[in-house]
Amino acid sequence: MEILAKDTSFLEWSGDGLAIGLFEDDVELTGDLASLDEKFAGSIKELIAEEEFKAKPGSSIATRVGSGSSVRKVLLVGLGKKEALKLDTLRRAAAAAARLAKKQKSKTLGISLPVWNNDAALTAQVLTEGVHLALYQDNRFKSEPEDKGPQVEQVDLLGLGGQEAAITRANQISSGVILARQLVAAPANSVTPITMAETAAAIASEHGLQLEVLEREDCEKLGMGAFLGVAQASDLPPKFVHLTYKPEGTPKRKLAIVGKGLTFDSGGLNIKGAGSGIETMKIDMGGAAATLGAAKAIGQLKPDVEVHFISAVTENMISGHAVHPGDILTASNGKTIEVNNTDAEGRLTLADALVFTEKLGVDAIVDLATLTGACVVALGDDIAGLFSPDDALVSQLEKAAEIAGEKIWRLPMEDKYFEGLKSGIADFKNTGPRAGGSITAALFLKQFVKETPWAHLDIAGPVWADKENGYNGPGATGFGVRTLVNWVLSSS
Ligand code: BES
Ligand code: MN
Ligand code: ZN
């Protein structure tokens, strides 16, 4: 599928499906919209009246316009109230147009939507993202594709002539989001620590990044007892993956992105019981998937920033080799951890990943992890928890997420709650009381970052969308990639 920037107005465009964005304030059709309706012999007005179309955000309808016309179908996409227009409303509107065009078997689609904030480049970018992300269909595990009918082949962004660079940027970002979706959606017998390292190698060779993969023995030498403890019951070798993007000149900043990479989380000997969602725990590498997705995008966007992409990848399994609940592990910074719950494994793998990352001497670290069910209880399925002691980094990430259309919400790092992790025998335990579980998880991670500005995103909720929602779902969302990319670009 190709997305093109066109100067053509919707009055002149010809093709299969013409999608028009409509504000609630404008369903009466005036000006150019009235001319368009006239051109199609009043069929737009009829459609609005028949379907009682109110132009609510996310709503969309289609009708055939008379045969012999230069356009086969008109698609109307609701934009809500004019003064409430948000950037993401446009991304969602483009997604709705693309989904409806596919349903209506339109091979060519023209999209006419308002420009956001006089910023044609950003508008073209988000429309392109919306189209790619809505049309992406995962047929890898079907013996026959589910969508065999005609596909949308060409999308013209009307009135956005000259925005080719923005479209290219969005193509690159979307390729990263889609990679993350593919990694998260693939089951644990398909995406393993070995294939995650292979995916990193493919990114490195396609986009010119450096790759270092630490094997079990390398991790042993570095004293990564927490990560290796989690890995010790798996039949698969752990892989500590470190990709580096280096710009050509002197980098403006050095950043690091760290992702939790559990290709499956059984819970370990504190095995996940019935109703725990154990059958969905292939998603537990969503942080690593976002990290690799961001690497793929950054490798193409080539900003003036050095970026390290790190993930300690393994499975959390059971066997005679498994960590016993109560075992004490020593992390690579020398801290001893009483593992009072083997299902709190993500923070153990991240502990060693964060210690390794800080030694790289970067200016800031962001980690992403499907870390706690407690965060889902707090914020629901759509919003990630943001934890950080650093206000400046928080505001950078909030801005990046806003433009990305990804919802994040800061939660407190209440130091007092660290008392819940007190251990009678080791430096601390890996889990505290049930209450405030996502906060104690973040406080645990904080023990492994000494002085580098650091933020933690708990993405256990938004990594997956049960239902279709705008350009997301049903299924893996690729959450985090766009926020990370925007964050890196804002530092360049
Ligand atoms: N991977 C899970 C968290 C999770 C839960 C991700 C639901 C996605 C959806 C994590 O490793 C885990 O098991 N956390 C435990 C922590 C508890 C033992 C303190 C949890 O949230 O129950
Ligand atoms: Mn777990
Ligand atoms: Zn987990």
C-alpha cells in the first residue's frame, strides 16, 4: 500500500472511496461541502439524514454515489466538536476511513481531513500512522488469510501536497509499531529468547545498528544473578540483547531504552493459577518488543542522538532447576534479593538490565515493562503507569506520549512504601503487600539506578487491546514505540 501527499481538493479527486472528515458543527454542509453534495446529487445530505449521522468522534458511514461519477463511494468520518479537536482524533479518523474503505472494497482512497494547528507535516504524519496501523492484519498464523478480498492499494492525503517527508517518517515509525505488534502477538513457541536476539540482529544489519548479545556465561561474568535466576528453569538459553544506534556526527545526547523481555511468564513455582491469564503471558515481552520496534524506527529516522536498546530476554518457567520461593539472588550491583514470589520476575531481569545500562554513561534511561497487574487495576487497559523521580524527564515523556496518542499517567514513587520490601535475611524482597503493587515494583527498580535520570513505564494494560479501538486492536498494540521515538527525536 502506498500513501501519497496530494494538492488535489476533495471536489476534484477521483477514485473508489472519498473520505471526508466532518465536525459535529458542520453536518448541515455549507461551502465546499455543499458543492460536493451538489456534485453527488444530494446523496451526502441524504446519507446524513437517513443514518442520523452526528459526526461523533470515531463514527463513520458510507454510501454509493451515482454510477458514472468519478467517485464510487463517499465515506463520512466523524470528528466531534471543532474546538475539541485533538491530534489523535485525526489519527483515529484516518484509521476509521481506512477500515471503512477496506470494508467497502475501495482500492483507492482519498482522505480529506482538517490540518491540525496549522501543522501540515504533523497532520500528514498522524494520518499516515492511522492508516497503516488500522489496515495492518496479522495473517502469519492462519492457514488462509482472513481478509482475502480487495485491499486498499493507494491512499491520497488530500490538501497535503509537499508532505512526502512526513509520510516517509510515518512509514518508518509505523514499521516499528508493527514489528512490536508482531513480536507481542506471536506465541511463546514462536518468539523465544533466541528469535528475539535474531530479530535484533536483523534490525542491526538492515538499519546499521551495532549489536552485542551476552550469552549466559557472559552474564555470569557480570554477576547478573537476578536475571539468571529467572532464566534458570527454562530449557532455552537467555539472551541479553544490546543494540546501539550511533549517529554520524557527535551525538547531541546519549539515551537508553530498556524493555522487559519475558517471552513467557508462567509465574515460576508461584505458578499463575486459573483465571490469572497465564495463557496470555506471551505478551510479557511487550517492553522488549517496544524497544526493538523503536530501534527499527530510529535506525531509519537517523536522529543526532546515540540510543542504546537493551533487553534481558528469557522465559519464567518451572523445572527442577527453578528458583525456590525464598531463594536469595545477588544482582550485578551486589544487592541481595529474597525472592518471596517467583512471579515477580520482571523486576529481577530489569534489575540487572538497569545496572548494565547505567554503566554505559547515558544521559537518561527509560524502561518499559508489562510489570504488574496492579497497574492495570489502577489505570485500566488503555493507560500506562509512569514512575520517575525526575520531573524534567516526566515532562519530556508526557509531551512525547501526547503527540504519539499514547496515554500515560504519572503515579507516585512513595519512598515509605519501600518498607513493604524489607527482608529479614537479604537486602530486600522482590514483592511487598498487595496494596500499591505497581509502586513497590517501581521502588524495587529504583534500587538499581544510582544517579542517571530514569523513568519506568508499566505497560501491562495497554500492551494489548481486547477489542478494536481506533487504530489499535483487537490484539497487540505496539504500545510505547511512538512515545519512545518522539522522545528520542525531541532530544535531537
Ligand atoms: N507479567 C506479570 C504482570 C502482568 C499482569 C502483565 C497482567 C500483564 C497482564 C508480572 O510478572 C507478574 O506476574 N506480576 C505479579 C506481581 C506480584 C507477584 C507481586 C502480579 O502483577 O500479579
Ligand atoms: Mn510474573
Ligand atoms: Zn511477568
